[in-house]
Amino acid sequence: MLFPCEMIVKKILPAFRAYLVKQLYEKYKMKQNDIAKCLGITQPSVSLYLSGERGGFEDIFKSEEVAKNIKVLDELSEKLVNKKLSEQELMEDMCQLCSLLRKMGAYCEIHGELDKNRKVPCGLCDVCFGEKEKL
């Protein structure tokens, strides 16, 4: 059994980080050390994200809901470049994005792919976000 939060930690957050790293490197031409400082990760981690060895994100954005919200990550990368985003604000923004997408059911397909024994949608996110009563 794979809990939704485990799936988010294993698949979603690394994908979001990989997307941000690639944006900062390719679009804004930042150096790997600067990206590492910006995101609070190591330079070797940045290298792994850039090489695709960690955090492959293409399959995450197949979900229509996730793809629609990619602009949030684009805005975050711009704020990071312009130094208008503190570490606390970055964490808050990432948590809000993740929660919004979970509430929308955007992760259900990914959860089903990772946990073949799980019936999706399972309704768990609805319970966790108070839209349905807990049994």
C-alpha cells in the first residue's frame, strides 16, 4: 500500500523540483551552485535533476489539472531569480500548490499507476480535505 503523501514525496515533489531546476538553469541561465542555494539543495542534486536521473517530471504533467497549474511553478522560478521569495515563502507556495492539486484529484491517476492494488479515485483526498465525512 502506498499512502498519498508517500507518492507525493517520491514522485510529485521531486518532479516539481526538477521543473524549477530546469527553469532556473535553461531559462534564467543560473549556475548550478546558485540554483542549489536558491532551492536549499546541494549542487550534486541540481546536477541529477538536470541530467534527468532524479525527478523526471514529464509524466506528472500529463494530468490536465497539473499541466494547467504549471504557471505557478513558472511564477515561483521568476520570483526566485528576482530574489523576491524567501525560503519560507517557497515552502508555503509549494505546499499550497501541492494541496490544491491534491484537492482537485490531480494525483489520482499517478497514485493508481504507482500502487497497482489501489482503486482510484479512492476518495481519501476528499476525506483529508474535509469535503467528505471520515468513515
